[in-house]
Amino acid sequence: MFGFGSDIGIDLGTASVLVFVKGKGIVLQEPSVVAIDKNTNNILAVGEEARRMLGRTPGNIVAIRPLKDGVISDYEVTEKMLRYFIQKTTGKRIFFKPKIIVCVPSGVTEVEKRAVVDATTEAGARTAYLIEEPIAAAIGAGLDISIPNGHMIVDIGGGTCDVAVISLGGIVVSTSIKVAGDKFDEAIIRHMRKRHNIMIGERTAENMKIEIGCAYPRAKEVTMDVRGRNLVSGLPVNIKISSEEILDALEESVSSIADAVHSVLEKTPPELAADISDQGIVMTGGGALLWGLDKLISKRTGIPVYIAEDAISCVAKGTGQALDSIHLLESGANAKRGGRR
Ligand SMILES: Nc1ncnc2c1ncn2[C@@H]1O[C@H](COP(=O)(O)OP(=O)(O)OP(=O)(O)O)[C@@H](O)[C@H]1O
């Protein structure tokens, strides 16, 4: 419980929600999943408990991800999920509503921004501010973005991959593509269906990606036993899958990410490009942990690539640190203010 109006930073991600409380650090990290009873429209579970229900629900219960591709696809459920996480963080009886900064992908439209601000104020914020994901990721990765020096951040989450060049606290060039961790999982599911006639679930695909996935050939091939359902016989089967196969399955998706990095570099002013070439590219987000993705991008660009320490938490940490500069957000520097006072 962190009542009494402690300010809060929220990384509202497609895959997970992380909550940072000023003075406490990251206090909550749960999957962005909500289980709903279709008959009554009541929420049955949120976060980890709801994730366990994914793919395992009876007819009247649906386990849904209210954010898709990094933006709100189901507004009402997102608001309920935010309210649940905010209450879990602050306790139900708060005397002062907190100021809340929420992190959004760099490509979101004004309408989508408005939806996040409204959902956050509806869920209990005194004032809601937005910060763009690459800025938060850069702060969380420990980069000093306030100086006139170019940094390139590649933040790969579940739904979006944000590539941005940052200097003097602002985004100079950026792109956001909807190819990230979830698309890797989908590619693995497609591969299993096409190559092996086997249907696997989202969670199995994600485990395969984490255990044997790769974006660049591994020096030593690794394998994994995978369970699924044979599409012809309809029966459960076990099959051994190699990392080489997953490399194949992910080729198209990881190439799109390398292309996005390349296209941003092409548009980067020469002075900043020289800084990036000296200092390297920094990768953040859970998707950055895909084996060999750093190597692939480095090979394509000829620039060293580093994975930030604690890559999954960078955006939440950076959003939290931005709470200390809320006066800048209030003056509208990198974020948008909204909601009620
Ligand atoms: N070791 C790993 N290897 C590969 N992928 C991983 C690994 N660990 C986590 N991931 C993937 O990272 C993704 C989640 O990353 P993250 O938590 O940064 O996303 P998010 O912030 O929720 O999403 P977004 O920024 O798109 O809204 C998931 O697709 C997950 O499968």
C-alpha cells in the first residue's frame, strides 16, 4: 500500500503492465490480461491469475488482452485493468489521488493518446501524463538524453518495436512498427502448422521463442520437446524442434525490425549518426532478449549494439524516473497532460 498520493509511473504494455511508485521503485509487474464472465460482464481475474486462464476457459469466460499492438483495443477493459492495478498499488482508501505518468508507443495517434489519458483518469489519477516509450526506455537504460548527443534506442515489446534517435531530451527521428514479441510467437505458430501440421498454443510458442528462438545462427544448435495437437489425427503429439527451424520461422519478422533500424539511420542527421556510430545502438524491452537479434542488427548496420541491463524494466524505470521531472511534463516537453485536477 502506497496511499497518500504517491506519484505513479505505469508502463502500459501489450504483454505486461509494470507500476513504479516514487520512492519505492517497481512495485508491480503482471501480464496485461483480464478474464471476464461474458454473461455478466464481470471481471473474474486480472494479471497473472487471468493469464493462467488463457486458452483454458470454459464457454462463458473469456481471457483477453485489452491492448493490442501496443495500443488500447478494448477501452472499457483497459480502464478496468488500470483501476485494478492502481488500486492494488495505492490501496482502496486513498486520500489524495496520485499523479500518474503512462508510457505509450511513439506512433500512437491523438485519439489513442486521449483514450489512455481518459482511462487513467477514470481509473483514479488526479492528473494523467503521457511519455513516449523511447524516451522512457532511454532514461531507464541510464542514457543521458539531456545533452546534445545522438542516442539510438530500439525498444522491442510485445506489440510494438519503437526505433528512435534522441538528442537534447527529444525524439529527432523515429518509427514504430507493429512487429515485436507477439508477431514472433505468431510466426512460430504458423511454422508449426505449415511444416509439421501441429497446432500449438500462444504460451507454447512464447516458451519456444524464449528457449530455442534466435534471430541469428547459433554456434551450437539447441532443441526443445514441444507438445501440440496433430491437425490430421486430432490427437496430442510430442515433437523435437531445433533452433535452426525457429531461425527460419522468425526470419521475416526480425528482418522487418532490422529494416526499421536501417530506415531510421538513413533519416538521421549526419552529426547524430556519427554519435550513434561511436556509442552504439541500445536495445530495450523483452523482445530485445531474442537470441542474436543484437548480432543481426549489428551486422546489418555495421554499428555495435548493446542490450540494456534489465531490458524488460527499462521503460517502467524510465517512466518512474520521469516522475522527478514532472514539472517538465507539466510544461508539455515530452508528454501530454490530461484529465482532471
Ligand atoms: N528471453 C526472452 N527472449 C525472447 N523474447 C522474450 C524474452 N523475455 C521476454 N520476451 C518477450 O518480450 C515481450 C514482452 O516485452 P515487454 O514486457 O517489454 O513488452 P510490453 O512493454 O508489454 O509491450 P509493448 O511495449 O509492445 O506495449 C513478449 O513478447 C515476451 O515473449
